[in-house]
Amino acid sequence: MPNGSVTALGRQLRAVITGLSRPGCRTREHVPTHGRHVSGAAAVASAPCPSEEAQTVYTPSAPAHSAPSEQVLDRDRKSSRHAIPGSFSPHPHRSRGPPSRTRINRRARVDRITEALSDAGHSSQLPRQRPSYRKLDLSHTNVRSRTKWVDHRDNSARHRDDPIPRLAQARETKLSRILASYIQHREIFNDSVEAARSPDFRLQPQDEAIMKARGYTLDDLHAWAEIVLMPDSLKAATALAARIDKAGVSSVPFFLVAYVLRRETIRAGALPILVRAAWQMLNYHTSSSATHALPSSAIFITFVRLVRHARVVWSASLDNMVQLLLQFLPRTSALSRGMSRRQLDELTFQLNKAMRLIAMPTSVEPYKNSHAQEVAIVRILRFMAEHDPPIDIIREGYRAVALVQLAQPKSAGDRQWAELKALSWPPWKEERTAMDADFTRDTYGLSKAAQTLMRMYEAGYAPGKWEETAGIYAGWDQDLTPTIQSRVLLGTNSARFESGAASWAARITATRTTQEAWACYEAYEKENHATQQDVLLATLKKLHEEERRKGVPDGRVRSAHHPGQPQLLPGDAREVEPLPPSTHLYTYTSRPPPSIYEFHEHLRQRHVAFEGHCLAFILAKAASLRQGLAYLHDNLSTCPSARTLLNPDYHDDISTIDIAIYASFLQLCSRFSKVPFSSALPTEYQSVPRPLWNKDILANEKLNANHTLVLAIDLLRRRRPTYRPAWNSVLRALGHESSLANLWSLHSTDRSRALKKRLSDEVYKWCGAMVAYRLTQRVLEMIEQTHLDLDTVGLTALCQATENMVFGCWTIMRLHHTARPAPTRPHLLEAVDLIGSPQLAEHLKREFQAFIGDDDNSNSDPIPGLDLPRLLHVPSAAVLHAYIRSLGWLADYGALLDLLRWMVEFQAELTEQRARDRNGEVIMRRALVAMRVFMEREWLPEVEAEPGASLEPDAVGGSTVAANLKRLSTPASDELIAQAADLVDSVADWGGRPTDEEVEAYCDNERFKRFG
């Protein structure tokens, strides 16, 4: 050899390399059992726990000498044939042995606990699974590495079929793997038949050594498994807190808290408990006495998961999540000893990413919650400015600030600038007086979001497509022509913005009239050959608002303006303005703006189909049930799985239907509950055999499967979505009075037709109210089984359904003695049973208490530095009004007085909420008037003051009609009325006790007049 002979060491190295290069020749002994230590910026790639989830170890699932099987080779050939364009495809001859460390880092981490839960069928405890090609796992992948997004996507496709050893063959030396093995053993022998011969779980010697070194026992392992296996997140959080209080913080490993936070949904009541537990755990693990210090990435990932749940169920706590991050992030060992340049870069990335996560829209009332997001972001900005050295705001941070500002209402300067805009297009400033010359673009023409974008440009960041889109919503197009400053929830999906579709959608949205929006769409059609869904959705929204405006007698659909409330300006709401008063101010269009149906037909002629949110929008806003089903049928090419909605087959899997389309279909069925579903189907589906009855919703009752509400509730029963709008649409329909008259036809067409002949229309309608309430209770039962909580819409719908039911029962009992034909005995029995149930008011109060937050958790010992909000949700004035009416019809005067005391105690929170509500002061005053009306029973005539005197006792259902009528008609005692009046007078902002004139105006209502 030219370079000399090979030494003995060289021959040995060559033998090892040759053996490692053969397929399947790497044994377990060659696989490292400990993940490499990651510090600095690379720590973002690690898991929330330094020693538990940061390590990912693969071991072979087959013997080392075995060759790839025929199934594996066939799978490789299929993968090669059906490879995604632009991605790496595995070759048939590629080694199928254990993956290398490079392959391990390019895959999502192996989660042994999730594997054990998935094998046991515990779906509710599983963390949310995201496709690797859509979202990177920040607890595993270092997004700040040199590998870019495209490389991550290609690597994910390339290594998608890499063999992953099962839990039974895994040998990771981690507590999480030991816990997963225990869960797997427990679930295997959980069956009653297997329990008798269940062997005791025994730790392997190496596992026992790990547990002993950490100070844990089998009892601890059993307690951890109990927490992980609890399907209800509230019970799991309560058990976790109880474990910490009983055995100390050291008895619970940090990965357990992190794993509970990975659940897809967490109930609102569980989040405060988990925040307290995370605070205690972080305080322990970042202290100087901690044996296992946490890296900064573990704290950041904990913050990420807390913020994700807070945006869904508890937006008021966002500032507390930031407080947690800034409290413990500087304590990490990497930052406490002085920062290197790499560590400073990591902190810069984390804090800017934190602002971006906080700026994402909340699930409930996102525009109102922008204030809470602003407070949280200001805390981060203050920390960054006071840090030594100061921490820079990067592009992501600037975008986060602009996102929150775009969702906020106009400032005083913005309103002055908006009032000066001309009625023509573009809306240039129109000087009406000489003083208007002082209002220039630099002084009043730039909104807060536009100023933030200017600061970003001054910092050296070039404007991109996202900035162009945000600038249009902020009031200025890219060529410096003015637009209408609009409140918007803007995303950051890079694909949408890079294609230019988001910019055109912004131009269409940032208009005042449908004519202006349609002119913008025509310009888009001329310039673009491909039609983007974002542009179509923006156009559909404008066309729909125009149809709504024309449907209102006065031509406007804006809420009435009340003194003290700022006048709504264009861009403040989704409604469109009428055309200008003069035709010379019109915007030119080649053809008039169409209706939604005409627009749909126009696109069909161009072979353009709606998909995703576009299809969901036209489905939910269809003018009729027949039209909505036709829209769905015409666009099935974009969503083939939705065919099940037109042809229900109980063997089909409806979980694959896009959740937006699924929820819109439920909304469509709920809106048109009076129309039989089969009569509105397209022709080709009308001959398909369909089930006649549904026995799975109400026990021992057959319901008409052709009723749209029965179909909607059954779809909810079969899928159990965690998407709350799907549930709210059905609850809202059950609580709406217009749906009641048709609800008795749920049982049988012949039976309901015969019954309608025997009963008056009024009794028939209120029999439907009782059915609606029972169905509402059934839907609430399914929501509880899905481990969800009611939001503002759901609680209001429950109050309305309760009010309708009580009023219906009251009406039926009164007509039993005063009307002919009288209600039949079964209806009277049902009315008395419902109105006399002691659980009726208790259930309503329990739901309200769960909505605002249980006081049991507030009695816990305070944690220094942690000041959580006193309420989970601050009810709006509209929610309070609905709750007062439902309690008032139930004549629960004690509950009304307790509610009034609670309102006095939390008046500060209620005042802040009213300031964010449109017409909040007016609705709050209406709620106080309702309090007096129902406590004093002002609408009842004098003849019913003593109902028992004229009614003969009639024993029905263990009670009497007379007794129930007397209880409902008797007003509250003078003492309770005086206490309520004093409580109202104690709050100056409430305007004192309601006057007689206000009471008289409130009782001037059709429902109250029926008692006259």
C-alpha cells in the first residue's frame, strides 16, 4: 500500500466499520443509552425535562442477524412509487436496521407513555398529534439550527418509515419508560378475567436502580399512573396537586406535569391547579438545592403548553403565564452564571417566540381578549428592555405586537382620521374645514399597528408579504393608497402570504361597501389566473353581509347606538355600509355584485370548487337547507369524506371530515329544524334507504331520524368533537323559541299530527319546550363525557332552554284549569315532574359556578409571586341577564340574592368586562331591572295573588298543580326585596334601584303579557 501497512488497530477499526455497514448488524450494545448533553441555543431541541424527554433512544425490534423481511421491502417499494414530489424516498435496498443518531434527531421523539396509552385505547389522555410536515415539535427539534424548514420537511418524509422499537423491546434508562411499562402491564391485566392471575409488576434491576437513585418507590409509580390514566383533566390535576401537597414536590417528576399539559384539551377548572403545580415544580427544580437542574428549554416548553391551553379556556391568565416564564427562566444554570453570545441568542429567540404565541387569537371572544394579550406582551417587552444587555426584538416579535394591535379598536386619533375619509374610492382624506389640514398621515394617519411596522423597518427588517397584508389592514396599501383600517385576526401561515392570496383578501376586506369589495375582486380576477380560497372567503363574507343588510327594513344591521357608546365606524365590525348617497361616488364594476348563490354558480362555470373554510362558510350561511345541501354536494370533490353527511351510514367514520365543514353542517341543520332532512336532499340521495328511528339519544324513546336536530345531535354523539362551536350551534337551536313548535314532531309523524289536532297551538309549542330541555340535558351530558366545559354561548343557551321549559310548564299547568281542551295527562305529568324537580335549579347553578370558577381552589395556600385571577371567566352583562331570567322564572329568590351579593363582591371585574362589551352598561341595567321584576312578580295580575284559593288540589306526580302554581306566583318576601335593593344601591356605577317606569317598560313584553 502506498501509505504503509495497516496496523492492528487499523484492521480492528476496519472490521467494526464493515460490520456496522451491513443491514441489521448493529446490536443493542452499540446503541447509546444516554442522549448527548445539549446546552445553549441547541437546548431548544431538547424536551421539557432534562433527563426524561430530551433523550430518545432506539433499539432494534428484530435480532441483529435477521435480514429485512419481504413486507418491509414491499413497503419500501410502495413508498418509492408514491413518493411526495420534492421529498426523499427510501430505496428498496436501504438498510432497515436501527436508525443512526442523525435519523433519530430528524424524527419526532418516541413517546413511550403515549404508546402505552394508545395501545390501551385511552384516547382522551393522549396528547395532540400534529403531522410532522405541518408543525415542528419544538421540544425535540432545534428550529435555530442550520437545517431549514424545507430540510425538516424532507427529512420527515425520508425517515417516516424508519423502524421504531416497541415498548416491550425498549431499554431506555428513563423514568418515563418505566412508567409506560407499568401502565402497559396494568392495562393488560386490567380485565376482570385476567385480574385473578395478574402477576405482580417487578422492576428490572437497572430500572430499580434508577428509581432508588431518585428516591422513588412502586407506590410513587402507581400514583403517577393514576394521574396519567384519569380521562378527566380536572380530576388528573386535582390528583396531581394532592400528591404534591401530601408527599412534597420531590415526589413527582417534572415530566409528569409536562405530560399532563400535553393533553389536547384541558378543562378550565384544571388549568389554575396545573399552573400552581407547575410553579411549585419549577421553583423546586430551579432552586440551588435541586439535584437535577432544568434547562431553559424545559421552562420554555412548559410555558408554551400553558399558553396553548390558556388561549382556549382561560385567556385572563396569559399575563400569569408570562410571569411564570420570566420568574424562572433567569434561574437556569445556563443564564445564572453569565450569558454567552449563544445563550443570549437563545433567550432572544424564546422571548420573541413567547410574544408570538401570546398574540395568537383566543378561542372565545378573541377581539375582547386582545387587551389581556397586550398586557402580557408589555410585560415581556419591559423585561427585554431592562435586561443587561438589552434583548432585541426580532421580526417575530414585531409581528406579534402588530397582531395584537390589529385586533384592537381604533384609538381617538384613528377615529378622527377615519371620519375625514371621502366616500369615494380610494378613501383619501377630505378636508372639510381649514383645521383639517393639520391632520396629516404622519400625525393621525398611522395606526398603532402601522407604527409598529415602521419601527420594524427602521430596525433593518425588509417588508415581506406578511407586512404588506398587515399594512393593508392597518390602513395603507403597499403603494401608499389608503384603505379602511379594519380589526382583524391575522394568522402567520407563510404559504398563504407568500402566494399573495392574503394580500388580496385583505384588500377585499378593508372596504366599506360590497361594491368596493366586488371591484377589488374583479381586479384580482383580471390579474390572477389561479383562484385562491382566502380571496373567495373574503368575497363571500362581504356578499353575505350585503344580503343581511338588505334583509333589515331600515337597510342597516348595526346595533342601535346608545349614549356613552362610541359610534361604529367602517372597519370596526363585519357589517357593510350602504352605497354613498350620490352615484358619482360609486365605485365602477363591470357587473353588479352578485348574491352568494350567483357567485357560487359563476365559479362552478370556471370549474372552481370551494374547500375548507370557504365551503364551511357557504354551508353555514345558506339561505335554505336545500341550498346548503346542494352546496355540499357540488363541492364534494374537495372533501370526499363529507359524502357521509348526505348519505348517513352508521358504519362510516365521520372523524375524518374536516372539523370546520362538520361544524357548519351542524349549524345548517340547527338553523332549519322545521324542514325534514330527506325532503331537502339532492335528487340522487332521496331514494337511498335511511333509518326511520333513532334510539341512541334519549333512553327508551324512539326519535324521528328525519328531523334535522335529531341528525345533528346524533352526529355529535358519534364523533364527540372537542371543537366547541359544533356543540354551541345545537345548544343555541334548542334554546331558541322559534324551534319549539316543531320539536314535538321528534317522536313520530303520525303521533305528532294526531296530537296537534287535539291540542291548541300554544300547548303544542310548550310541549316542544319540555322536549328541548330534555335534549339540552342530553347534549350537556355528552359534553361532560367529552370532558369539556360550557363557554359563554353554551351557558346562555342553557339559560334560555331552562327559561323556555319553565315558562312552558307554567303555561301547561295554568291551562289545565282554565282552558278547553285541556292538556293531556301525560303532558301535565311531564310538566309537574320537570318543574318540581329539586335538581332543576341546582344543575343551573352548578353550571354557572363551573363557568366563573369554583371557589374551592381559591382556599389553597397562596404561593409567593403568583397572583392568579379570581375568576375563570367574567360573565358579560348578557350572560348575567340570561341567568337572572332563568332563576327568576324558577322563583329561586335565594339564588338571585346570592348572585347579587356575588356581583357586588366582584364588581371590579364586572366593570372591566362591561367596558369591553358593546352596550354593556345598557344590558347591565336591564339585568338589574330583571332582578326586581322577578323578585316582585310585577307582571302577574292581582287575581293570581292567591292561586290556591281558586284551584282544587289535583295530585299529579307526587305533587299538586296548585302547589306548583302558588310557588311560582308568590313573590319574594319583603325582607329579601329590601336586601336586594340595598345591595344595588351599594354600587354607585349601577345607577341605584330600578324605577317603576323601568319595570313597566321591561314587562311590556309578549311573554309577560300572556299572564294578563
